[in-house]
Amino acid sequence: MNLLYTVSEKQHAKHIVPCFLTVPHITNCLFSTGATDTCQVTVTQPRFQEADYSTHTVFLTCAFSASGCSSSPPQVLWFRFLTNKHEDLCTPGCTDQQKYKVHLLSENNISLQINDLSVDDNAVYICGIAFSDSISPRSKQVGDGTVLTKTEKQHSNGKLVFIFMIIASSLLFLYSTTVLTFFVVYKVGLK
């Protein structure tokens, strides 16, 4: 994931502010100072996840690898991008603790639990991992995002209308055939 690094003119060149390029509306850039270290983080997420209309809870996964980083646990951040806006879901605390929960599945695997799932939750969900005690530009990374899609329930009314139309068409065909047959028999009987 690409990052933009800006150096404040008023500060020493070691003061770096990393800002996520792919997350333009996030105003809280992570700030680091000090000597260079070798911490490098890579974040991976599934590209797509589909949930059936009957699904009420979904788990979005996020895996990361870290090398040269401290042994302290990283901050796990989750963001959501809708059609025309972005929302901070868990940065690191979740904004709606009934709706969203972050779980540590294993040392390097995280999941975001989304409860009361509806089609309004269809969005791109981005996982971020930040070792805030590191000044390495690669110590704070985000994944490419998971596109979550919940399908809507198909209404059975459409199937009923289709079946009704088939039955009505069949009855109309039988009626027309019967009337035509009687007409032909009547005409032949007159001759």
C-alpha cells in the first residue's frame, strides 16, 4: 500500500508524518520521531466477501506480517468506505460496540465482526496495522480492502406471479383450442 510522507519545515527531518494515500479522508495521520528502525508490516485481506440474505453476523479477516518490529502488540484499525463517504469503525476502539467487534484470531490474524448485518452494510472495509512505537515508514500499513456484499432476499411474489401466468396461459390455450375445435366441428356438420 502506498504511503505519502511529509516532513514539517519547522521540525527536524527525522519527524515524519505518514498519511495513507488510499484513505484520503482520514485526518489523523500517524506521527513518529526518532532514529530509523527496520520495522516492516504487510497487510492482506480477501478482496471480496459475500453474505447470504439470511446472514446476521459476518467476520471479515485481516492477516499481517511484521519483521523487525517491537514485541508490543500493534494497533488494529478498521475503516469503511461507502459510495460517497468514509467512516472510522474501530480506530482502535469501535465507535458502535454493539455493531462492531475486533477479534484476535491468532498472533497475526485479526477479524472484524459485524452484527445485525443488512444491505446498508455493503461497503469496502479496510484493515490497518500500526506499530506506533516505530518510526519506520513501513510500520503503519493498510490492506487493499474487502468488498462486503449482502444479497437481498428474493421475494417469492415474483415466482407466484410467474406460476400464475403459466397456469393462466395454459387455461387460455385450452379454452381457445376447445372453442376452435367446436367451431370446426360445427362448420363441418353444417356441410
